[in-house]
Amino acid sequence: MPNNLDVAIGQNIRERRVALKLSQTSLAQTIGVTFQQIQKYESGYNRVSFSRLVDIAHALDWRVADLIGDLDRDGVSSPLFQRDTGHLREPGGPELIAAYAELPLALRKLVLNLVVGISKGRSAPTAG
């Protein structure tokens, strides 16, 4: 049975890979393993060695600390950190952030106002 920490790291790898729209095959080729190995890492079935974790982090354009997050803190992270990063666990959260980051700066404010308006039950702002 996989260790909970291995499962959590695997889930972080998967979420980042999906947010970047990378296939398991593409990630596997980048780091020199099979896509089946990526599947095993993402499920937590196979433990990721530190050297492989560094390779994966670089392939995903992240730092190792980004993949590990606060897993080593036994849930002692601050309430503000939990609030700010908790949204990343929502379905579509990482994809939304990745897409937002790709927008030209001029469009970001419009998109932000639209999403905030919708989330607060207001009518969508007009671009004008």
C-alpha cells in the first residue's frame, strides 16, 4: 500500500503536469523514463527518489519545494497559507491560474473582474 506522502507528492506532480497540459508520455520522455513510471509516481505506487524529484520539478518548470509544498509540516501551515493555496486543490484551479498567467496584462484585469463579479453573484462587468 502506498505511503500517504508518496501519494500526495504524486498528486502534486499530476496536478502540475495537467495544468501545463503535458501528457504523461511527454513528461516521461523529458526525464528519461516510461510513461508507466510516471503513472506509478503519480499514483504513489512508486516512491520518487530525490534526484528524480529534481528532474520532474525542472521538467515541470517548478522547484522541488513547489512539488513538496507543506507536506513536511504535518499540517502546521498557517491559516493564511492554507486559505491562499487551498483554491489550488479545487477542480480546474491550477488550469485557471495557468491560463490566466498566459493572458496579456491588459486582459488580466478584465478576466479578474469578470470572475470576481460572477463569484459574488454580480452581473458580469462590461469591457468598455
